[in-house]
Amino acid sequence: MTGGPARAFIGLGANLGDPQAALATALRRLDAVPGLRVEAVAPLYRTAPVGGPAQPPFLNSAAALRSALAPRALLGILHDIERAGGRVRTEHWGPRLLDLDLLLFADRVIDLPDLTVPHPRMHERRFVLVPLGAIAPDIVHPVLGRQVDELLAGLPARPGDVEPVADEGWPGPGLPAPPPA
């Protein structure tokens, strides 16, 4: 990658085990990777599962990263951290110990068999846009040309689909405190 570090955004989610601890551990692991820095972390949100089998609610958040890594290398790191957190990919949209999605990488549009950026369904999902909007409401979706807050305003809200979680200890020591939910 040339031109210095790029700003990237990731979505974080979990609904098995201790989701909050899994997400905080994932953020600390990301921040420890050479060439990556966690710049901002969104508050935690309890969210209703979308698609898949019956399962418990998720905890979701988002983070802004400064990345000197190429997009594919960053995706590889995300997958490594998921595996270290116990993730085994068995069921599409099923419950999981940890889910890390690369949402945006600078203003890049990437369409490869193993990597699509921006994330192909982020603009349809409140559980992605609400946390992302907490840290970057003005960021523009590079394909749709609309800001996160505009995308969110276009989605219907259902009671209980995305609710803030009050936790003063989130995201943990050494990481940026989230903005108020």
C-alpha cells in the first residue's frame, strides 16, 4: 500500500459466550498488530439477530482503524483474530463467538472473490449503521455516495432491533472511549 496509512472501519459482533469480553479482546488484539491502530470505538448495542436460525441477541460495535496494511492483509488479520476468539465458520448467519467485518477501507471499492469493500450489506443493516454512525456519521459510502447517517435514516426501525448497552467499562483499558450512546 502506498500513500501512508488508510482509515478503515470494521463491524464487531458476538452472541455466544461472553460477547463483551470477546469484542474487547478482539480490539486489544487489533491494536497490538504492527501497522494497525484503533482510533475510535463505538458504544455497545444489543441487537436482534438478522437471518439464520433462532439465536440469542448480539452485542455489536464498530471501530475506526488506521491501517498501514493492504485490505486483504487486514481481512486476514480479522479472520486470524476471529479464529483466536474461537470462531468456527459452520452455519451462515448462525450464532458466533466473534464476528469481525471489514466495512470500509478509505474510499476504496474492492470486488474480489474473497473480499468485497464496502461490505455488501452494510447499507441494509441497522446493527452495522448505528454503531458506525456513532463514530463516523459523515463517512460516505463509496458506491452509494451517501453518508452513514443518511443511509441509517432510510432504514425502518423496529422496536428492540438496536438498543444501546450502558457499560462504563467498554471497551477496556488502553483503547479510546466510545462517544455517548
